[in-house]
Amino acid sequence: MKTTSFALTLVLVPALLVACDPGDEGAISTRAKPSLHGYKSTRVAHTLEGAGGDLQWIQFIANGVSQDPASMQFVDLGAPAICDGNACTLTAPFACLEERFGRDLAAQQAALDELIADSLERFGADLTDPAHYLIFPYEAREDVGIRAMAMSGIDVPAEGFAVHDCGLQAVGIDGVSIPLVHGAYRIDADPNPGHALAVILDYRLREPILRAVGHGGAPISVGRYDLHSDVYGDGLAEFVVASECEGTFDPLFGVCIGTIHHNIRNTITFSDRGGL
């Protein structure tokens, strides 16, 4: 459901960092413009020079294993929105968006209204029609194991940083309608010991997700997101979700009886041209 080649030259850019108040971790994520330069240390930020100016990047990888006989899904779903052909309403706040991102029911409803308007304007998709779509809050499951393995300007440990992924997803139920999504990533970064920096990346689909049949009949999803981050600016994510079933896979219902090996790759870049 929800996961270019450039002629570029590698340069090294020293980043001068300023003092951070220990114990003031909460204030970091609430600044108007949080920055990677918020810590007393010197880092080397790798940037690529290209048509879009300096290019910074983040790399997500997920290689988790699940025992889930019900579905190939890599997300947990909340209560669906109530839609009547004119509007859709959330009945309760979704815990992931509330706890991880501080977004209450009013903020989540505003995001739903934006998803509906954006989908109609850009894709001609009327998400309020219950005959064609269901809209769910979603959260990537912990056992999928999404990790940020590389981040410009930050020394990332070998095990990476934990990534939380949740948002709103419109699922086509008529076999024709395209899936659409708005969501956010939270990277629990730790640039210096004892100093947390929650990097928030808000995203929306750039184009409809492409679907294909992968190894053993399991589905593959490929797509691109537009992103915005107060830390990195505007960016572009290009992802592939190609989970595989070790067992028996039913393509009609997307059911795997056995072990699911999650295989997600997501490359995110930021530049003056929106990551291009």
C-alpha cells in the first residue's frame, strides 16, 4: 500500500555546529527552522553538485521479517473515515499521528481534507465516494524494520536510526481506482550522544503508485513522493516495496500463509529543485 542518474561531482562541506542545551530535546523539534547545525561538534556533510544545486540525501532500508498469515501489508490500519459522497470525517485521532507527530484530531481532519482536495485536483479522484474508496489512517509496523541508514550532515551508526511512518491512505475498492496517500516520516536521529533530533518529513504522492507482480506472485509497489522537511527543505523520495512470501501466496486476496520478508528501499534527495 504503501516504499536517476546524475552527472555529479562529490564535494565535502564542513558543517559548523553551535551549542545545544542538554535536556532541552523537546525544544529542538519545535523551532521554526530546526537545523542540523544545532549541536556543538564538527561534521562533514557530503553533498552532490548537479543541475538542482547542492543535493543532500537520506536512505531508508527495511529488511524485517513478519509472521502474518492475513496479509502482505506492511502497515497497521486505524478506523476508516466516514464518507458520504460530499465529505469524509475521521471519527477519532490516530495514535501514531498524535503520539509521534503531535497532531490532534483537528489537525488530522485538516490533513484528510487536504488529501481529498489534492487528490481531486491532481488525479481527478473523488475520495469521498464510498463506492470507489476507503480512507484509513495507517502506520508502518515495527516488525517491518524501517531504518535511516544514511543522512547528509549526520554520522549514522551501522544499525541506522528508527523511522516511524504514518498518515492517511485512500484505498481503491473497485479494482480500478488508484491508491493515494499523504503521510509523514519521523526519524529518531541522535547526531551527538544524549541529543535527540527528530527529523520530520511530510510527504504526498508525486504520481500514482505503480503496481507489478513480483517473485512468487507477491505484489511490488513503485512510486515517488514529494517531501518537505524543516531541516532539509523540499525533496523527492523514490521507493520500491517488494516484500516476498516464504510459503503459500494467494494473489486474489494478497494473503501469505507463511513468513513475509519485507524488502523496502527508499532514496530521498533534497535540493533547490525539490530534490531533482
